[in-house]
Amino acid sequence: MSINATLIFQLIVFAILVWFTMRFIWPPITAALDERAKKIAEGLSAADKAKADLAAANTRVEQQLSAARDDAAKRLADAERLAQQMVEEAKGRASEEAAKIIAAARAEAEQESMKAREVLRDQVAGLAVKGAEAILKREVNAGVHAELLSRLKTEL
């Protein structure tokens, strides 16, 4: 065989190999490469979407945290105001109770003073009767002179 026949035979075999590769091997490889490129593109798209969703979620979280902080501050201020109001009310009630106790103590002291005066008047009246009895050297009847003793009591 000559070099020309070998070269032609090799060209024919090479052409058959190229045709076979283009027909049966190349399409599955290109399909696999296309599918992989598509998956990569979808993954990048999903990553971009997830990144955007994360940014939106972070924004919402910050807004909710801000709202929660504002609400907590408002509730704290309301609680402090309510506590202050309760303290003021308790002070007012304590002051009223103290005034009632003082008034009751004064009334009781006044009653005790009146009783003591009454007892003192009775004792003075008794002493006056005893003194008059001693002066007159005779017995004075307390029942007969009750009016005189009651007048003397009121004068004292």
C-alpha cells in the first residue's frame, strides 16, 4: 500500500470518527453542559433572590424591633406614671387616714377632758358641801339642795 492509500484510508476513518462523535457522543455532552449551565444560572438567580429576601427580612426585623422598643418604652413610661399615681393616691389616703385618726384622738381627748371636768366639778361640789357642812356644823341634805349643787356645778 502506498502512502496515498493509507492517507485516504485514515481520512475516511477520521471522517467516520468525526461523524460518529458528532452524531452520538457530542449531543449528550452538550446537553449535559447546557443542563449544568442552566442549573448554575438558576442557583445564581436563587442566590440573588435569597439575598434580596434576606435584605427585606432584615429590614422588616429592624422595623419590628424598632416598634417593639418604642412599645416597650411607652409601656415603661405608662407603668412609671401609674406607679407615681398609685404612690400619690396612697399618700392621699394616708393623709386622710391620719387626719381622721387625729380628729378622733382630739374628739376623744375632748371627751376625756369633759369627763375629767365633770368629775372635778362633782368633787369640788362634794368638797364645797363638806366645807359648808363643816362651817355650819350641821348636816346638809344633798337631795334637798340638788338644785343649788347643780347651779354651783355649772358655774365651775
